[in-house]
Amino acid sequence: MATRPTLSNDQRKLFVANAKHALGVCADTESMRKLQERAVARRAEAVEHLRRERRQRRLDVDTVVATKHESSLTGITADTSSSVLFGDEVSCVLEPEVTYGPYYVSGEYIRSDMREDQPGIDMYIDLQVIDVSTCEPVTDMYVDFWHANATGVYSGVVADGNGDSSDASNINATFCRGIAATDSDGVAQMLTIFPGHYVERATHLHMIGNYNGTVLANGTYSGSSIAHVGQFFFDQDLITAVNEQDTYVTNTQEITLNEDDMWLQAAAADGYDPIVEYALLGDSVADGLFTWISVAVNMSANQEVETAATLTANG
């Protein structure tokens, strides 16, 4: 498996130090305050709508995995106003570049729902992207999301260690993969299922931030530059609760805890929190989740990645 170039410790520290300073400047700007207000309203409206429909940071690694990212408020019900949940703060994470892994497939479909026929717990993603050099939202970034299904298998790749390697049909599968463009607030949204786990990795979600590419006639995206490669994670107790649900409970692969995942440690380097915040959409995790996180990126960067496969008109 090919590996991507990595920053030295000195390079990483310099990058992070510069980025921290830039974010500090951003925090008090009028545009950032307005962006935060819109983010609160958007996320509140989304959760309130989904609940009606169903009727149902900057930390060290040890602190990241110990922190609870579910709302700490008490007395929450399915009818609680979303403004109570979110308050007036928006998480803004500058995540160090981490590996894209062995299962990246380029040229995926632009869509808002990448579940297809996969069983699992519905999970809504609200990702906000900020340009660290300007403190402004990044518009028209095409965010590539992908993750394993409930039993820990990636679509689009036939390989040892990825489910049944004798199942050649998986090369043409596209479940749990999709691309969404950021809007005027720098927000990309996606509906998927909560990811499953597989050996040597904690439960996680991949993302790549693409720009200057082409939207093709078949609804796929191609030929872009890449500003950011990242991974997001989930509270350990949330993962445990999900793993007790239908389909997930059939996943017999060994579980790796957050605290033992090397890439969570890399993503949380120098005090960053790559674990998403979330709210339940009903009385239990089985009713679905709304997750959100913000990430600041360096738009002058052009990351290099290698693909495991490319989606074409023929599969």
C-alpha cells in the first residue's frame, strides 16, 4: 500500500502554530460572528425538523477521548428547542493532515444521501469549512465523504481485509461514499449511516476537500486539487451503544478503542479535537443522529493522494 508524504514534527508544529494564530484573529471578526450565528440557526432548524419528522476545541489526546460530545444539558426530550441544544458557539477545528487510507475511490457521485440500501443507524453530517487565511467560509468546495458500512466493509475496493475478498462485485459498489458541495456558509451536508468498525482502526469517517474540479454529466466529480485530507471520530460510549444495535452487532471484527487509534492521535495532535458533536434524533441512538463539526483548512495547499480505484461510467 502506498503511503502519502508526511510533515516532520518541526513542520507540523510551525503549521499548527501559524494556524492557531490565524484562528485567534478570526474569532473576533464580524464575519466570523455572523457565520457562527447562521451555523447555530441552520443546525437548530435541521435538528428540529428531523425530530418533528421522526417524532422520536482544543484538547490533548487523552482529554479528547474522555470528553463527551453529546449535549450535557438535562431534561432533553424530542420536543426540546434546538436553540437550547446549540447555544451560541460553533466548533472550529483546524485538523492536521492525516492519512487518506487504503480505500479512497475518486470520481464519486455528488449527492445528499449515500446510504443506498445499507442497513444501519441514520446519521446526518453537517460539516463547515473555514479558510484559515481569510476567516471566511469556503464555498464550492466539493467534500468527499466515505466510510465502512455497519459490518466494517468499504465499497468500491476488493482487497484482503476488506470483507469478502472473493466478492468481485464489490468493486462496482458505491454505498457509503458521496460528495457534497459547500454552500455560501461553507457547509456541506450528507445523510449516511453510522460507520462500522474494522481491525486496527477506531470507528471513523474520512473526508477530502476538493476544489477546481469538474462536475461531469453523470453526476460525478473529477480532476480537482485537494486542500485537505482528514478523518473524524465519535465518542467511545456512542460507538458502544451503536455496536449493540441490529446489523452492527453482527460485526465480529476486533474493536479498536479511540485511545488506541494512531490516526486519532495524529488528528488530535497539538490540542485539536477531531470528534464530532452530536444530538440524538429520538429517545435512543436507534432513532438516528445529527452530527456536526467545523474544520479550518489551508486553501493554498495541494495535497497528494493515491486512489484504490476510480469510479467511471462503466463502474
